[in-house]
Amino acid sequence: MDRLQQVLQEQFGFECFREGQRKIILNVIDKKHTLGILPTATGKSLTYQLPAKILKGNVLIVCPLLSLMEDQVRSVQKNGEKRVIALNSSLDYLEKQYILQHLNEYKIVFAAPEMLFQPEVMEALNYFSCSLFVVDEAHCISTWGVDFRPDYLHLHKIQEHLGNPTTLALTATATPLVQKDIEQLLFKGKYETIRNSTERKNIGLVTMHTQNKKQDLLKILHSLKNKGSGIIYCATKRKCEELATLLQQETNQKVAYYHAGIDSSERASIQEQFLHNELDLLIATNAFGMGIDKPDIRYVIHYHLSGSLENYLQEFGRAGRDGEKSLAILLYKKGDEKIHHYFRNQTNEQQRILSLISQKTSEEINELLPTFPEIMQKWIKANQNSQKSLEQLSHQIEEKQWDKFLQLNKMRDYIFLQACQRNFIQQYFHDEITMQNEKECCLNCGLQWENFLPDKQARLNHKDSSWQEILSKIFNN
């Protein structure tokens, strides 16, 4: 048994590596910069957790969301590494100061990108022996950089500050264009891309065109009763709360909602309840779920249209992490695109602000800054630090607006497709087509989704049966 296999079995409890994991880990140990593109639920976190057991130095991981950091810290601790911490806005002043004073004592450090650029954090990084720099959810460099998280665009400065350690970028979704962005913004020299197919054969794809979403949602949930836990994704905080109230009244399921407007301690509590099966159903914005380590989510329902196939794949990929049969259900009503047109109007507002400040001095801009939306404040500050002109920033925003328009159109193509939806997704991500009109594929290929999942009791009663045997019993009854 080689060293990697021994660590995998003894410290992580797995008998074998999943596709792509071993090659990425070997690259990291050999100090090769790597872009790993592995589908959701195929164990991306192992590709830095296992090297951390072997490498002499410390590991710094950039994470985009608090919930993701919290979940990953728990995962690392569960696998026996106690020297792990998350640097984010949930820390109070004394906690943060203590961590920074002892930063090099932590084997694994998770951090939000904005946190890394704070002067006191930069100072602490001077004494941090970083052997591996990881950018988790690396597609954020491309999809969030221009209109949401400008600090992602400057992560190369953190690399340089750390002495250019081995860099590992990880994502579940990356088109060739996104890969190019990651290459230009993160990898300045030679690197290797290790990519697996986006294929998740165990997830059945269902798109339903509806005239009455609430009514049809209740019917769907009734048909999925006792099938296991689920997530319903909504585009807005208000709709999350509204649906949670409705489902608490109309079903006997244990329901909660989750979005960025909830206090961090309450979000953590809700996530813990969901992970421990104290909730049947979670209504959430996309603030929930990135990297969530719950293996037995049996269905993910999209109440609102995702803005892109990348987002959709990330979100429904949270189902069936255990490899068992699960469902991705998308509810579409004519006019659902309006929510994304609203978000696009926010981009127009950004352009208006840029026009307003284009003739003003730096002092005047700084005086106006508190009157602008928080995201725009971040962008203007980041732009000032990068020494780019406002015209360049305006051009970037225009480009991103056009990209979003194209992505939404591609999502509409998926919704109205008459052919195999799984093949459509694979073609979009330039994957090899691996399924050909199989009946367990999608609704267009004849998927009988109401019978796709055995109920929870059937699973308990047939622990030693294969899924095919269980499904056969259901179909024959």
C-alpha cells in the first residue's frame, strides 16, 4: 500500500480515490500549480485536506461564503485536524487578534478574499509558512469578480505576498471562457488542468412548465413525501420567507428558510438542523449550499430560474452526494426572466454611478462613496487600488452585462429544449456525451420522476439491496 492510499484509508476512512482526486493530490505534493474541475459531490476538499497531512508547511484556502467555511472547518476537524480556523467577518475583535497573533500555528486556514487584503492580515501572513494556496469555488474569479467580489481579481497579490506557493484552484463548473479567466488572473506560469465530466448520472432532470407555481409546488412536495430531505432555491429573501410560511401551513414537514439577511448564528443553527435531519426542507437563496456536506439530499427544486447553467449545475448538484437516486426539478412560469432583468438593472445603476463620478477628483469621489451601494463602493475602491481608469471599469461592467444576457439565454434554451437535457449540459461544458436518451436521464427522455425515488422507509428496509432492485420493486407495484 502506498503512502497516499494509507493516509486515505487510515485518516479519511475511504477505500479508494474518486476520479481525478489522486492526480490532483500528486500534483500538489509535487509542487505543480493545478486547476481541478470536479463535479459537485466528487470530493474536491480531499484534494487539499489530504496534502495538508503530508506537506510540511501550512495551507491557506480562499472561500467565498461563510456557510462554506463553517462547513469545511467542521469537515477538517472531523477528519482529525484540530489546527484549523476560519478568518471571516463572524469573528469579534479579540478572537481575530488572537488568531492573527498565532496564525502560523494553524495547519489549515480558511479566509474570505476581502479579509486577506486587510493590512493587519497581510502583516500576519508575513509569518505564515504557506506551502499550498487554494482558491475554492474558483469560478468566482470569473463570475463574481466584476459585479460582486472584486477582491477575487487581485488574489495574485496574495500569492506574491506569500512567496508564490503551490496554487490549487478548484471548481465544479468551468466553461473554456471561465478557465481562461482563471488562467489569466491566477496562474502566471505553467500549470495543469485536471478535469472530470460534469455528469451526475444519479440525478434525474425535470423541467416543469407551470401556470400556478405554488399549487404545483405543493403537488410536487406531496408526491415526494417520505422521499428524504430537499432544498428549494428562490431568487429573493422575501420569497424564501413567504414559501417557508406557506409550506409550514400546508404540509406537515419541518421547514426553515435560509438567506444572507439572517443573523450568522441563526444561519449556523439552521444549517446544523438541516445537516442532522431535524429539518425536512430548506427554502434558500444561493447563499446556502456551496460545499454543504450533506450526502442524502434527495431533491433540489428551483422555484425561480437560475441565471446560468453554471449556477444551476452547482445548485442541483447538492442532491445525491451519496451517489443514490435524486431529483433536480425546475419550475418555470412565463415571465420568470424578469427577476434577472431586475438584477441587470442594477448593472445599469453601476454605469450611472460611474458616469456621475467620471469627472470628479479622488477626494470628491471618496466623499460621495458612502452614498453608493456597498458593492459599488467595493468596486470603486478596488479600481482605485488597481490604478485602472473608470472607462476601463465601465467597459468591464458592460462586458459582464452582455455575458449574463448570453448565459440567461442559454438557460432559456435548456428550459424549452425538446431533446435530452443532460446531453445539452454536457455539450455546454464541452464534456464527452456519456448518456444517450436513457429513461432515467430526464423528462424529455421518458423519466418517470414521481417513481424515481423509493421512499425513506423503503431504503431503511432494503439496506443491502441495490438501487436497481429497489426501483424494480417500486415500478412493479
